[in-house]
Amino acid sequence: MRRRSLLIAVPTGLVALAGCGDDESGSSGASDSASPSPSGSASVPAPKIVDGPLPAITAGAKFGEKPTVAKGSGDPSKDLAVKTVIAGSGTTVAENDYIQANYLGQIWDTAKVFDNSYDRKTPLLIQLASGSIIDGWRYGLTGKKTGSRVQLAVPPTWGYGKEGYAEGGIKGTDTLVFVVDLVESFNAKSSAKGTDVAQDNVDLPKVGTNTDGKAPSVEVPKSAAPTKLVANYVIEGDGDEVAAENTVLVQYKGVLWDTGKEFDSTYGRKALTSFSLQQVVKGWSQGLTGKKVGSRVLIVVPPDLGYGDSPPAGSGIKKDSTLVFTVDILAKM
């Protein structure tokens, strides 16, 4: 099974969409092995950011290539060392944004590589937020532009602390060296990108096609709700298809078929969400599987693929409700 990155904790999932019988904690990360909690303690001060020292990148110098990094020379800085190796021209990354990035991490003293995404051929998808990722990344990558390659030397204070991370071979005294290729970033204003698809079935809800980061409209018809799952493109993107085992990053809005009343929305919270398709209601996992990244999808979920007679307490969803969602698939991992 694919091992998770050592950088992150198991992310909090989308509680409202957890399927019946899922872990009550709402965790939706596709965790194949234990991941350490990051150093996001309020007691840890913000680091001073310095230019170095940083070990040389000796091979794989282009953006997107797996790098080879020399062993650290002498003592590392006790501050956070950050260097933009390749300056990109894309979007500036802000704290609490989600990023998609390739990276390699190794230990300063030994040059032992403890993790890298290049061999997995799958970029990391993670939020630059306290409690989601080690503080060295949170502070070191904020303000950088997508398309950039950034090198960091992260002391224990902003890595895994005095405890280290034994499973990854990281001691509590180890400074960690990273090379990070920032591929994309996403925030609460991100939307689908693609080609509008005709919505010509009058018996199905009609979804707005605005891509300004605001919630699209959802107009539910007066006709009877369908008894089978509907999963149609509203906007068709040109990204890779989503697989059943993927974790996805989305914007979404959910309304009730009977009343058109909204019961959940990332737009209202001004916060994106990511989750594994293996840990949501069947209507979502089946409806998004095979759809392309960048798309907006209308999903109509009949009760047997939603919550049936056991809707979440306090959700405003009645038993045997048909649910209507508009979902923007921003990224996958």
C-alpha cells in the first residue's frame, strides 16, 4: 500500500459526508500508515528565516526532476534556512492555502533520504496550516510562487521537535533538508476550470457556471427526484481522472431536493476541504470516480446512496432525503 508522507498528520475529514459506520472522529485521510503530528503548537515561536547554510543540489536541478542533495557541511543554522532555487511566476502562496507539491526530504548530518514524492509519482496535496503540516513548511513556503523550487533546512523546533519521528528514522536533534517544487496552490476562491456542458434535462437541477469563487446557484425542478445516482458534468475540466482510491480537494455545496434548502457548503465556511473517496457516502465516491480534475459536477444522491434513514444529527437532513450537490474537483492525490 502507498505510504503517506512523513510531513503531515492525518487530516480532519468532511464530517457531514462521512458514510454510515465511519469513524466518528470524521477523519477522512487515506492513511496507509501512521503519520506524526506536526509541530503546530501555539508555544512554538515563529522562526527567524535566514538564507543558509544549505547543502548543494548536485543532480536533478530542473523543476519537477527528482533532486540529489549533498550532505550538510558543518553545523546547520538554528534558524529556518530558506532559499528560492528556481523562481516561479505563478500564484503567491498564502498561509492556510492548499498546495500541490513534489518534494524530497533528507537528514542534514547523513544525507539519508527519509521521504520523497518523486518516486511515488504523486505530488503531495496538503494545507499550509498549523496542525496540518510541519511548521518549517508553513513558514518557509508562505509567500513563494507556484512554479518555484524552494530549498529548506528545518531545525527540530519547526520539524518534529525533541521527540523526532522514529518511524521515519528522524531523531529529535536532526535538522531536515527539503527540496520542494510548488506545482499549484488553492484557496477559498478557487473554482473549476474547463468547458461548460449543456444542461438540457429539465428534470434535473440546473447549476450555475460562474468560476469567480462564489457559490454557484442550484435550481431544483418541481419534478420527482430520480431514484438512481446522477453524476453529470456542469463544467468539464481537462485534468486527470479521479480514481476510487484518491483523495480529492473540492469546493462544494449541498441542497435538499424537496426544498432546495442548503445544508452544507465550503463556500459558506470560506474553507476548502479534502477527503478520501473511500470515506464518504457512496453517492460521492461513485459520482466523482472517473470525473476529471478541474471539473464541476452535479451529483444527485438518492437515499440508498446517501444517509438513508440515518442522517447526521443536527444536519437538517430528514430521513430518506435525496441530496443535490455541486462539486468542483480542484485537485487529487
